[in-house]
Amino acid sequence: MLEDSNDLSFEGSYIAGSAANQWLIAGQIPTWWGPGTDGSLIRGDASRPVAGITMQRDEQNAPTSPYLSWVGPWQYQLFAGQLEDYDAVPDAKLFGARLTASPLPWLEVGASRTFMWGGEGRPESFSSFGDAILGTKDNGDNGATIGEDPANQLGGFDARMNLAPLVNIPATVYAQYVGEDEAGGLPAKNMYLAGADYASEAYGMPYQLYTEYADTRTSGKVRGVSHDHSTYTDGYYQQGYPLGHSLGGDAESISVGGKLWLDSRNFVNTKLQYAKVNQSGELDRRTGKSDNQAFPMKDKLTAIDISWAHQLNPKTLVTSRLWGVDSDTQSSDIGAGVGLEFQTY
């Protein structure tokens, strides 16, 4: 379970306002940056949402300028927030930016960047913030020492391609790569994700299938670098849970799954996944524990998950779920649950 030092949580709550085709949102809402189905390498939903402010466009129209119309419909997101219970550097902040565009009807491309900055004992000057934005002193590169590194930053690119207009197959393929470092102005020490999904119909019932591979090692090698940092030693985690991919650093995963609509009010989800997690098995020198509390030890996991959902009415969803996990190092886990979701708006 996620630990919270406060008795009151505002998870999922927000206030928002719009003007001049811009939204300003303040609250604690989940963020997902990237095309992945099971995970995002840079901003996912494994941890409690980071409390902060988000700015983005309302209508995602293409630029009207004849010089920029080729960009197609586009969107941006800017985020600034405060990390909770980040003990290594109390009061550390998280900043992020994402830009997406559809220059072709069958293609969407995206670029994302995040960085941890500031906090107790860390510089919080305008020049330090500028260095963090520019990435000129990232991880001691470009002549800077580790002590001068102002931020723990990640950045990368992704793309999603719809094959239907090209080859008349109702499928999409997608990929994402994110670097823990920067070299020559591009991400380095990279993590990778790729997948495909297919949608069709059988016996009058729509269905969707997908497969996805993720590798959060460092350019394919277990080095204890991914999701780690020399100053922000709690890593790219909040309260021990990953801010990026749900498996954390130094993991590999392959998954297949699908969704079947039995009718307009009932659907079934299934997923089978095999994963190698926390392959470096490194412990934090400060705490003697793994930064990754979702998967605190090196392990190999095989998991199956089946769920059913019934739309009771437009604002009420009833769910049930059955899952099983086989572990190399711990006892197997089998469980079941039921849920009831209400919309109040």
C-alpha cells in the first residue's frame, strides 16, 4: 500500500478553468505520457498522482499559418508539482513538458521531458532552474561535477502509427524511447517500449488485442542507472512507486492482452504478462532498501489478470477481477476483488 504522512488525501481531485483555448488545472490527477497500453517510460500511473499544476490546449486544431499547417492537430502539456515524502531531498519538485502532433492522418508523434529539481539543500535559483531546463549540466556532463548537477531528468520520443489507412489492416504499432541522460542534445542511456494492437469483431462482438514489450534497463544492460540518481537518491519514484513505467528500473516485460465487448454494457479484459523486475537488485546507500518498493527485489514474475465490468447506468460501473502471480522468489499470489465506481459529474 502507498503510505501517506497526511490523514487527508486529495487524490483524483482538481479544479480547472479555461480561457483563450487554454486549460489551467490544479490538483492531484493521474498522468500518462506515451502510446503504451501497460506502461509509459516517463510518466505513468503506478505512483500516487503528483500534486501540481498542469497547462494544456483545449481544442487541438492544426496551426492556421501556411508555414506550420503541416504540423497537423497538436497538443502540449506543462506540469509543475511537489513530490510527497521524498526523503532523500525533502520538498523536491517535479517538472515536465510534453508535445504531440499528428502531421499525417495515420501518424502521431510525441516528445516528453521531466526533471526533479530543488528541494532541501539544493539550489533553487533562476540560473539553476535554467540549467535544469537546458540540461547543460545533466549528471555531470559537459564539464560539470556531480555536485553541480541541478536536476534528475529524463527525456524521450514516441510515435504511434495507424495501419488501417496504409494497408487496410485495423491495427496500430507504437514505440517509445526515453533516456536517463543526455548526449549531443539527444537522450542517452535509453529505455525502450514497443507494441501493437488489433481491433475487429467476432459474432457481432467487438474486440481488441494487444502485445507490448518494455525494457527499462540502460540501453539493454543491467547497470543500476535507470530510475536512479546520484543526488536525488530515492530515484525516479514517489513514496517508493515508479513515476515512469510501473515495473521501475532495470526490468523487462512482455505482455499480451485483450478486451471483448459482450454487449453495450458488459465487457471482459484479460492480460498475460512475463517480467524480470529489479534485475540490478541494488539497495539505496542511505536507507539500505530498494528505491523500488513496488518490486523491492530481483525476481521473475508470470501474471494473469481477468476482469469483467458492467455499466449499471451512465454514471455507475460494477467490476469484478481475478488474478494470479507466480514468483521465482516469493510465494504465489492468487486474489479476487469487486468494485463499484461512481461518476459525480
